[in-house]
Amino acid sequence: MRHAPKRCLRLLCLPLLLMLSFGVSAAGGQHALVIGNNDYSYVRPLQKAVGDAEGYAATLKTLGFEVRLETNLTLDGMNRTLSAFQDRLKPGDTAFFVFAGHGWSDGRVNYLLGTDAPLEGSDSYLRKVSIVVQNGESGVLDDILRKGVRLQVAVIDACRNNPFKPNSNGRSVGLDRGLAVIRPPEGTFLIQSAGFGQQALDRISDADTNRYSVFTRVFLPLLASGRPLESAINKAQVEVAALARKVDRVQTPAYSDEVLGSACLTTGCEDDSPGQSDTAAEKAAYQAARATNTVASWTQFLSLYPQGGYAEAAGVQLAALSRPSPAPVPQPSPDPDRLRPAGKVISQLSAGDRFRDCPDCPEMVVIPKGTSTIGSPAAEAGRSDDEGPQHPVTINYPLAVGKYEVTRGEFRAFVEDTGRSVGECQYWDGKAFQIDKGYYWHNRPEQKTDRFPVFCVNWDTAQAYARWLSQRTGKKYRLLSEAEWEYAARGGSRTARPWGNGDDEQCRFANGADASGKRKRDTWTEWNACDDGYAESSPVGSFLPNGYGLFDVIGNGWEWTEDCWHDSYASAPANGSAWTSGGDCTRRVVRGGSWVVSPRDLRSASRYRDTASGANDCRGFCLARTD
């Protein structure tokens, strides 16, 4: 049996799986159920799922299917609809099931979500409020197969990113990248909208008004044409890859062909797939190259069949694997002579100058003035809808930002001087948040010195620290606005991360979820394969700085900002000021990710929120100073 490697991505809107089981020619009735869910109440609403579902429904009608289209179903509605659909099926029928909406995977089983799915929860709880795709016993596809259908078609359009937001410790349930692989039985044709390690594009840009996702808009006309599926997906591979390249992304649809002969949805369809005009040996070689999916296997295939019918599709696969990673952003060399005397007016200093206003004060770095684009482009891997629309922010005033996150030692001076009581701290035990009596900011087990960032501090206490420091020094200290934070965190970069677009450099620049943390917490399902040596938090300055000389802007600890939470940047200030009107001011924005956060959220534009009174073992803060 031939299998393509795992090719879905993170789950928040469209790793598309098209699974067709062909035994003999289709006979009996042709029944299709198409479900599209956009309007989720708690997890992020979607934009294209209903449109994609309507497109499949219309296409299937033209292919002779009796179609039932349902949109925005709750969990109960999905269960009732699936049961009614299965009751209509008879032995010998053709069954076509389509789901477009949110999905997730625990690494072994894939699940579909109704519109009332919760935002967060434990693995065991979320399994109870999800619909199983296939587990060999009670999944949607298992139930359909038990009806004795002769032909089964299933389209699982289950979203690009994991739909669950991290809990207050920064973790979310389920896989970060893609659904688990469904092993297709013999006689199956399996299509996925993106290759291994890629993210399927929902749209090309924020201005993209096409009702369909990128893969669907390409593949549907090919499916409707009645051509063999192998021909349709080969053409879709080339066209989707070309569209993705326009926005500097890689997306190459993948498939696994376990069908003897040609796979067609209509009888007598014209067979123009490349495999039919070429030798059986070439087709077998192409299938073997896809199963291995390495630079060496595709290079060898093209050397054997440079002019063959599969050459163009093979070239697309080879180009995707050969694409170089973005070069890291050049970093400034430390200059020990740049630490300026205390009490300086920032406007009298130069960008990059460092100063400290008192022995226990945070060291500050002067940030250059300028304009930066805040938010992420629609095509950025891992993007959430609350990261847009992109908009320019101009910093035209003197601004200094903490070189590091506020440390335990700096915070200790505040507590000892004011006598402020700082409450107990939540910690993540690998399964849920816990409050352990006697667990506070000053006694985290791994933090052996005061050079670690202070965690377990809520928004109100961070504000109190900034006020105390202002009174002590006579200078204006405060939390950063969200716009200031991203402007400073980017460090002049335009890429997804301060060091580039990819996450391959994570362990040099950021303390996030990686192999060291995974060894200590086997329950983690999302982590980077690199190893930075820190299973939990790290001393400030342990990783490389960004382009402005700031450390730990990404990873180590989430950082409080001044802003109230807004679900998007529509009408956001463009002058760097905090957005404290409208929105939900009971929750404040946190930025930067932490030591438990997966690579997808260790990006300059990634954002989250927490209640102002919330305190946990991966939440800290950084300060700004102005004249």
C-alpha cells in the first residue's frame, strides 16, 4: 500500500481531505451531506467554510447527487443530521460527506466541532463535545461504511489552525499542525490541500473577496469538469502552488492514490491524467517519490522522467522542499559603553542608547522613531483573525523599552519597599490549572536566582509596580501599549518573527515549547523539535536579542500591555497610544508568548488576553518610559 506522508497543517481553517473509496463502478442511489460551519459562538468564527460548503453542494448536484446542505450546526444538530443522512443510505449506494468548519486532532483521532464548541478545556472534555471522523468503531466514516455503501466520498475541510486558544498558561489542547493521518484502505484516493509542514491558505490577502478558500477555488472547477481525480489534483497542485508563491508562501496539495485504474465520479469521464499516457513504471515511480517526499526522491524521479506527464507536478513538490528559510535579521553587537547615566531625558539620547534610572530599576533601551505595520498578513502561517486588519503605527515621540522583562530582583525591591501583598499563583500541572497554597512569585522551583523574569503577577500589580517606579525616580514609567509592544518587538523586521519567517531558529532567539519542555511534560502535543536547554523559564538575556537590542520579546513569559481587549484592529489607534475605549476592559492584552507556547504563537503579531486579576506561572511584564 502506498501512502503520502502527513500533509495537513494546523487546524484553523482548511487542511482539505478528500477521501474516495472505490470498489466497483458506482451503483444505487447517490446521496451527499454537506455541512459548513462559520458562526462559532466561542472559538474563532470562520469566513469561508459556509461558502466552500455551498460550492461543494452545487458541484455535487451537477454530478447527479441528491444533496442535503446544512450550515452553522451545533453539536446536537450535527449528530441529528448525520443520523438522518445515514438512515437514508442503502447497500450499493454512493455516499458523499462534506464538512467545512473547525476541527482538531489529539494526534491519533480527528474530530469535528459544532458551532457551540467551547474555547478551551481538557483533552478528555473536548473529545466529549466533538464528533469523531474515524476511529474504526464509531466515527462518521465508520458509520457510513457499515451501511454497505459501494462508494464513499468524504471531504473533511477542518481548518488551518488549532481552534482552541491557549489557556492562561499559554497552552492549547490538540495538535498544532494538522489533523492526524487517516490511513486510506486499498481502493482509496486521498487528497490534502497542503503538504507536510505547510498551512492551507484561506485567502490571499485581507482584500481577497473570493467566497472560496484558495484550494477550493482551484479544485472545485476541476472536480466539476468530470475529469479523473488524479488529473484534477495534479492540475490543482500546480495552480495552488503558483497562487501561494505570490504571497511568499508554500502550499502544495498532496494526495495518495490507492485506486486501481482511473478514479472518476462520473461514468465515461475523459481520462486525461498524466498517468494514463505514460508507462506504468513512471506512475509507480511518481507514487514512490510522493510516499518518500524528499529532495532526493523528487530529483531522482525528474532525472528518470524529465519530460513525463508528472514532471510539472514533481517540479512543484521539489521546489517546495528546496525553498530556503529566510535569513535571520542581523543583530547589533553589544556595546558596553552605551549605558548612560541615570535621569537622562530620552529625547537627548540616541536610538540604541541604554540607561538605568536607579540601581534596582530595569535597564531601558531607546527605541528608534518610525512607522511599522502592525498585525499579520492573511497568508502568515499560524495567523488568527484577531491579528488584523494590518495597519501602520507611527512612533514619533521619545520612547524607551525595558531591555529585559522585569526581573524577580527588580520586583523584590518594590515588594520590600511597599509591603504590597501579591496573591497566590496558578500553575499548569500538565492537565489543568491548579492553585497550590504557598505558591507565589518568589518561589518558582526552577528560578534559582533573581535574574529570572518575575511571573505570577497580574495586570493590577504590574500597574502598581510602574506607579511605584515613577514615584521613586520622578520619571514616567508605564506598561507598553499593544502597538508600542509590537513595534518594539519586531525590531525593524517585517517577517513573522523578529529573526525571520520560519520557526527553525526558535531555540536561538526564544524560550518556547521545545524538546526540553516535552521531556518534562509528556502531555504536551505542540512543541518545536529543537532543544534550548530550558524546560521552563530561563534567566533574562539567555537568548539572542532582536534588531533593537531587546531580549525575550518572543517567549519566556507573556507580557501585559495597557490595552483593553478588542477582537480585531478595526479602528485601532495609529499613533502608538493604548486602546482603552470600547472592547472588553475586564480583560487586557498580553503579548509575546511564553515558555509553554507552541511555535505558531511565537510570532510578533500573535496576541491573547487575560482578566486583569489573573496571575499564572508564565505571565510577566515589561515597561516603557517616556519623557
